[in-house]
Amino acid sequence: MTGLSGSGKSHYVRALKERMGDKVSIVGFDDYYRPLEDQHIDAYGEANYDLPNALYHERFYEDLRQLIAYNPVLIKKYQFENYDAPEQTEIISPAPVLLVEGLFVLEFSSVDSLLDYRIFIDCDTQLCFDRRIKRDVKFRGIPHKRSLHQWEHHVMPAYEQFISPHKERCDLVVQNDGPVHEDVEYIIDRILAHADASIVAELGNI
């Protein structure tokens, strides 16, 4: 699952988890960011986290392979711009459905090769902008000015270069402008329609 920052990916992920319970495991590419010292610094002196190489894509790929093989993985939760926060780890257990979410999940051919079904969450750009600014300032403690800079110089250029071009090859494009419940039910129907019969049997009556 991919889409522009603020498009509602995390909202859909939470809704799917609530609906499917332990039948789905979630892996977010956002937990694989490299440390600040490894990030590209733009011409204004700001670290640019909106580049594919800002993340440990090799580690992400290997963890996905382990989960597909039904082996649990231990990940370190990324703390956005909170470098003094205590380290948090999480064990992700395998499940019949593995939901992979992030900005650049389709940009790396190795990761993309592991995916059976691709979902693009589409949304009005102004709404995405409003959500992003609110999230940065209120929940991540990022100054308003820096958040605006990131949107203009990092977020939108990355979307146009690395995310939007994959939209046309996604199996499903969800327009996030209505009831999420209906979209979630449709996504689950699509999962069932494309899953192997053995996986459908494991899912049961979800």
C-alpha cells in the first residue's frame, strides 16, 4: 500500500488491522529510516527523508522474506525527529496476509518482486497537505516552517518522481474521499479474490 504523505495510508492500515485481527501482519517501511548522519542534506541545510535511499531497503527486503517464510522478525521502531527517545522494538509475527505499507515500497525492484497485490491510496493534494502539517506540528513536534519546507522541497518532488509513477501499475487505486469502511471491505474482497486457496481457507470468515 502506497500513496502521497497524508493520503490516509495509516488510517486504512489501522482499519484493516481492526477488521482482520491476527489474520494480517503489518510492516511499515517508515520503521526502516537510516539515522540522521546518513541522510542527504539539501541546499538549505535540512535532512531530506523523502528519498528512497533514506531507508534501509535491504533490511526491509530481508525482513519481508522472513515473514513470507513464516518466521517472526524484530524491528526497531523509528522515532521521527526524536533522537533522544528511548529505543522501542517490536516483534512482528507472520500471518496469512502480510500488509506492506510505505512511500517507497514500489520503488525497489527487490521489494516489489515480493508483492502479490499493489494498492495506491489517492487523495486530494490540499487535504494531504493539511493532514501532513497538522501531524508534523501537533504529533511530531516539527516546527511549522520546517514542515512547510519539507512539503515543498522534499515531499512533493519525491511524490512526483518516485511514487506517482507507480500508480498506473497498481492493482487497485482507492480514492480516499468517502467512508473508509466500504473501501476496507472492498480491499478485503480483492485480497480474497487474489489469494491462494490455502490462504483463503486460513482467513476463514473474516
